[in-house]
Amino acid sequence: MSRALRLVAAMVIACTGLVLSVSAPASAACTCKQGQLAQQVKKADVVFIGTVDAVGTQGDGHTYTVTASRAYQGSPERSTLVTSPGPDACGLGALKVGTTYLWLATGTASPYTADSCGGTAVANPTKVQKVEKLLGEGTPVAPPPPPEAVLTKVEDSAPPRFTRMAAPGAAAALIGLLGLAVVRRVGRR
């Protein structure tokens, strides 16, 4: 009986170890330590507030389409892209569409790169105030100007004369008057 009991105990321990190792989160491979906000801001090339419009996958990582509303550092465009590596490299994961984040990213142009160690997080008032203490009020990110209208000539010929344009209307009026005269004459009889 003790041999069977030992076999069951060994199987329970093995299964528990298997469950714990399989259910470990993918972010467990991430080994970075988040620093102070001042250090994160110093490492970032661009710091801005932006709302996630769409999330796509790129290998193990993600690509975010973001509408930037206020820039504190760098010059993000109104509609910009941010990429994040996979979970093994401390990626941000699938962020929620419609949520506004304070982005601390690297790169000089879109697409920027952000990860969980860089300080990107939901734009709560406390974090925004801390960034504004470090970098100032920031500047609004204006949408691009609307495209200019371009007039295109449809035809090279001159427009039709007035008489040619008025002829169909005059003919309709004449037919109406003749019809009225006929109806009047029939009505008198």
C-alpha cells in the first residue's frame, strides 16, 4: 500500500509541476525592471498622449495605430504607428482599442517602438501630471490640413450659348400653353 501511495504522490507532484510550468504567463520571460519615470522619460525619444485606434499582430509582437493628441517630447504625427515586441522581449501585448495611453517610445519617426519597461501606460491624471512636471505642458498635435481642391477642366470647348440652353424650357412652355388652349376650348363646348 505504501508503494501505491508513493506512486500517487509522485504523480500529483509531477502533474502540479507540469501545470505550473505550462500556466506561467508569457511575460515571465521579461526580465527588465521598470525604472523611475524620470529615467524612462530620459530614455524615450518621443513622449505623447494617444488613443489606440487599431491593434494588429506582427510575428509575436503587436502594431498599434494611434491618434496622438498631445506631444511632450519629439514630434509624432496625428496618426502614427507604434510597434511592440513579443512577450519574451517585454512587449505591451494587445492593448485595448479606444483607450488613451501615455506613450514613452523610441525612434525618430513612425513606427515608434514601445515596451512594458519603457513606461508606456494608461494616461491617468497622476502620470500625466508627473510627465508635465518633467517636460512641461506639451503641445497639441494638430490634424493635417485638408487637401487643397484642384479644379480640372472637363472640356476645352466654350460653354453653350444662352439660346441653346433656353430652347428646351421655351418649348415646354409653348406646349403647355397650347395644351391649356385646347383644354379651354373643349371645356366651353
